[in-house]
Amino acid sequence: MKVLVVGSGGREHAICSQFSKSPKIDKIYCAPGNGGISQVAEITNISASDFNKLTDFVKKNKIDFTFVGPETPLSSGIVDYFEAEGLKIIGPSRNAARLESSKIYSKEFMRKYDIPTAHYNSFTDINDALKFLESWEENKKVVVKADGLAAGKGVYMCNGRRDAQNAVKQMMNDRVLGDAGTSVIIEENIDGPELSYLIFTDGISYSVMPASQDHKRINDNDQGPNTGGMGAYAPAPLATDELNKKVEDIIRKVINGIKVEKLDYKGVLYVGIIVNDSSPYVLEFNCRFGDPETQAVLPLLNTDLTDVCSAILNRKLSSVRISWKREFSVCVVLASGGYPGNFKKGFEIKGIENINDENTVVFHAGTKLENGKFITSGGRVLGITSTAADVKSAINKVYSSVKLVSFKEMYYRKDIAWRALNGKQN
Ligand code: GLY
């Protein structure tokens, strides 16, 4: 079979790598990919948003199915476009992708299907939003969320009324997030550690992957601004059997809602959970694999990803027993100095070839291949993942490999998976 993976980050590299292990896959294409992905896939310089060129490419190369990584093409209807052309594709339809692309839709869905989540109000008019906040306590935490997709920048954690009023003005008046902030949600803050539950689903049944934890802040001890994710690990010990049962109750309600609403959902659903007082609450849905959670989770997959995809496409996911290695996986992201603010690109990456461990893999996120050398081309540059029988060994192994790699102004967190080690979960 031939497969096309759409996207260009570390997540897509991890997806391509997983397909490269499948005896059923003869050829992997990636659009637009990156320097490192070109080691496992043929990359083509077609943008993830150019559906016309992508479908032409798939037809010309007789590609059997397409797997979509990022949310933007999904929310713009890539699945509907491909299916209208008679092509097989893994991902939710545009309508179903609203679970991620509209926070208001997603919260209404949660309310309708009795899914535990923070109390909220939604606003399309700035005056209504500001009026609502007038009665909010001066120092009570509150969350302001942009309705639309905002590349991870759409959630403002506010320390009280004034902070929240400023957030509303920035989004709805100053339009700092463009159209994404035309409508907003104002919701109660829930404190607690977060977990990412990724599930494969064909819209009828589902299979839960090992729960993982992302590290969103740039600095150790979860300090500094938010990023796209500085590392992840799986399975997270916080996800005890007891918690997993409660989360499965939630997931069953979500799948039931997807069926009742007749949402065409094939692919991966990301259920972002916050745990407060031993109870899980849904923070968000994403309609795709997480990044960098995928780089930690997929190396643990035993089952052939092609079999999982075929079952999803045939809506027979329940017929596949998906199994996972009983190991721990830790992914550390190497970023350009200055990220998530301004950073320089174009530095040569040295030392990847010195990593010589069969349980360690380097996923490229922001790299270009120039004259046989890898060059930095983004904020997050690489994600290095190691797996081992216990989390401490996985941490030691991954940081030994990280030390072999260098590029000018390289930055990484030194404490990925620390929660798993010291039992402190938040
Ligand atoms: N790691 C967060 C996300 O993929 O949205």
C-alpha cells in the first residue's frame, strides 16, 4: 500500500516512522514534510491547505489512503474534499472537526452529553462579555478562551476580573487572534494536573492509547510562557486504573454524542483532561493526534498502524485488538533559543548520527536538509524519544542522547517526566 501523511512537524514524523515499520506499506509520502521526514518518506512540496493539488497528487501516485496530522486542514474540510473525490482519508469531517475548531460548539456538545467540564458562558458581543465580568470577583481566577483555532495561543488564564476584561478586549476588540477571537468563552478555572487521552475511533467504537502528559511551559518547573509542547511522556502514572475508568465513562459519552449528532468521525480524538479532587474534567477536544504526545505514545504501539487505519476506514475498529508495549516512553523537545518568542534559524544540527541506541528515535519538527546537512528551520527543532522498562531508565536514556546533539542556541527542558519520577502530579 501507499500512504500520504499530511503535515510537517514532529507528530507527522512519528506517524511516518510508524508506517515505515509496517510490512504492508511499500511507500510513504509526506506533504509538505520536513528535512528529517525525508529519511522515511518521499516529501512533496504541496501545502497542507492545497486540497486540489493534494488530491491530484494522490490520484497520480495511486496512493491508497491519506492520514492527516494537523487541525487546520481538518477544520477547513480536507476530509470532505478528499471523500468527494472518492479518496480514502483518515480524519474527521469539517463538521466533526468543530469539536476542536469551535470551543463554543465543543462546550455545547459537552453540556448536551453530560460530559464533566468547567462551567462557562459564551459571548459573541464584547459588551455582553464585559458586563458579565462586572460581577466577577476581583481576584477569582477565570479562563477566557477564543472560540476559533489560534495555534495554541487562544487560552488566557486570568487572575481576576480586570485581567479577564483585558483578555476579552484584546480578543474581541483589538483582534489579536484575528477571527479566532470574534466569539469567546468565559469559564471557571479548575486547578489540577492535566492528562492527554488520545483515542483511535471509527465513529462507532474506540480504543484508548496510553495516557500521556505534555509539558507546555518553556522552562523547568512549568515556568514561563506556553509553547507548542516541550516534551511528553507515557504512560503517565497519574492515569491510575480508577481514573482511567472514570475517563472511559466520559469517552463513551463522547462517542455516543458523535453518533447521535451524526458526526463523520474517523481517526484520532484527543481528550484533554484536568484532574481535580480525583475527578476528571474535559478541558478540550482536539480532532487529531497531539504534538508532542504522539512522539511519546506511538513508539509504544505494537500493532501495525496500517491495520488500525484499515479498520478505521472500514468502520471495523472493534475487530482489531490494539496492543501496546509495557514500557515507558519519554520525548524531549530541542528548541531554538528564544522560542516561543523570536528565534534565529539556519543553524547546522550536529551529532544526530552519534545516537546509536535501538530504543531511541529522533523526530524532526523544524529542520531542513541542505547539502546533506540538517539545518534548523523552526522553533521546535527535534523531539528525541527513548523507551525503557521503567520511567527513570527512559529519562536517563533520552537525556544521554540529547547531550549528543547540538546546534547554536539550542534550548531544552531538563525536567521532562519529573512528575512521573517523584510522584508529584501537579
Ligand atoms: N500537545 C497539545 C496539542 O497537541 O494540542
